[in-house]
Amino acid sequence: MEYTLDTSIGDIVAHNIQTARYFEGKGIDFCCGGRGTLEDACAQRSLNAEQVLEELRAIPLEGGRDVRQWSTDFLIDFIVNTHHQYVRSMLPTIAEHAAKVAFRHGDTHPETVEVEQLFLRLRDELAAHLIKEEQILFPYIRRLAAMERGEMDAQPAGFGSVAGPISVMEAEHEGAGRILERMHAITDDLTPPADACATYTLLYREIAEFEQDLHMHIHLENNVLHPRAFALEQSVQALA
């Protein structure tokens, strides 16, 4: 794939997963903002677009891993088994550490109390979000893929177009992003203070790692799976 200034950020990361770290280093949103062009993203961050384009082209493709070439079923399995499992495994751990830090340091660092409140909100929203994806959206996308392959007769969705649940999921993705942005704003970008204990430092590192995984998680859904679902639905409708 040849990148240009008009290539979307999401397509670049979908083609080469290695570019995700590069974009994060530049402060460019490749998940919820992945549909914007490289040129627009650079303009928003006051970056030299031609230089960024040259640097992106120099990043080697890791093992030919272009996720757009994955089958729909494999892509969904990967999201669930990798990212959903990670979220479920880390939510209780981070919540426990956030509670401990807020209890011990809330008097001297009141922002830790808000961090705990924000993370509990994020925990509850993500827990419900994953269930909706696994029980409603993902099974329907699997059915669309099976219909296109001729393995199932065309069946209408109970919710109408796939656009409905996708719009809800993407709005919830943006909501999660806003919660994390607020955490960054009140913690000096998750920087532990000089008097931070080991748990305090661990908490901020865990949140940073959680956020990094969530970026990739949302990218795979917003910029790869959801466009795939729209295309499958159109293809199935054309066959009907």
C-alpha cells in the first residue's frame, strides 16, 4: 500500500500495525479519529505533513500484517480473544489499585479521588459495551459474512440496518476516550508525583497501558470491522 497525504490514518494503521506507536508519539488519534486524512491530522497537530509521510513510508511492515486481509470471523475472534479479554482482566485490577491510591493519597492529592471515580465509570461503561458487541453486533456481522458466502439465507436484522448499533458503539468509544482525556488533564498526563508510592506509580502505568490497548481495540472496530460490516450489508442487500 502506498501512503499519500489523502490516505486515512485508520487505513495506514490497518495496513501496518507498527505505525500505531508512531502516531501515538505524535499525538495523532488513530482510533476514533482514524477516518481523517493524514494531511488533516498533521494540520491539527501543526506537523510537517510531508516529513511525517516520509517517516511513515520508512516504517517496515511487521510480518505482512495487514488486518484488512483478515477474514471477518478471524477479525472478530481476534478482537474478542485479545482485546475484550484484556479489558475484562484489567478492569478489576486497576479499579482495586485506584481505590487504594485514592484512600491513601486523596487528602494530599485530591485528583486521585476523581481518577478512581472516572475509572469506575469507565469500568461500568466498558463492561456493558462489551456485552452489547458480543451479543448483538458481532453475531450479526458474522451472519452477514455467512450470507455473503451463501452459507445462510438473507435474514433481516431485528434492529434494521447495521448502522444503528455501530453508531451506538462508536459513540460509546468516544465517551471512553473523553474519560481518559479527563484523567490525563488532572494528572499531568498520568505523571506520578514525587511522593508517589509503588501502587500509585503502578496505577498510572496500568492506566497508560490500558489506554494504549484500548486505542488499538477501537481502531480495529471503527476503522476495519465497522466499514467491513457496512460493505457486507450492502453486498447482501444487492444479492437479495
